[in-house]
Amino acid sequence: MTTIEDEARILLTGIEICGFHGHAAQERKDGNDFRVDLKIEGRFRSALKSDLLSDSIDYRQVVETIHKVNKAQQYKLIETFADAIVNELLERFPKITKLSLHLAKLSPPGIGAVSSAAIELVRVRQ
């Protein structure tokens, strides 16, 4: 007899935000465009059968949380900004067991023709 086990991940890609983060004072004054991509793993396999949002993670609330973190404080480093997003998501959504976040600052100023500077942060809930 063959056993089949599903793995489910929620992917949210291309979340665009304008934030006032950066090492240079001008970046914190004028703002920068950022793009967030998430891969969320967690305890929501039951949603595959139940079709209930309560068995999954409401990605509208995930996006709202990212916007909340973006507006709550200015960060000089994208590493710190990414860490704050991941921490808030893990705190707000206990069903998340593993979170991969890719945060890109689009067209970062002062470094020439570069489309983005980014960090990828992966955190597993212990």
C-alpha cells in the first residue's frame, strides 16, 4: 500500500511597499521601493480538505502585517527590516512553522545600475 503525504506551502510574491529605510539619511527622507516574497510553511494541511480559511493562514492579514512593520519604524539595514517582518509574522501566526522571506530594495541609490539589493532570511520555529 502506498502512502501519500501532502506538503503545503503558501507563496506570496511581489508584495510592493514604499518604505523610508536605508543607511543614508536621504533614503529615510525620500523613501525607497521594496519587494517582498514569502514562502510560508506550517500547520495548515487540513485546509486542503476542509476549504476553511480558519484551517489556513489568511494571506490578506500577512500582507497587512508587512505593511504594519514597514510603517512602525525606520530601519537603516534591510537585514534588520527583514528580521522585524519575520519576527512579527511568527508572533502573529502561530500556525507558521517555517518562513522564508526575500526582501529587495529596488534600484538602491548610490551604487550604479543595480536592479535590487536583497536579503533572503529563513527562520524555523523551534
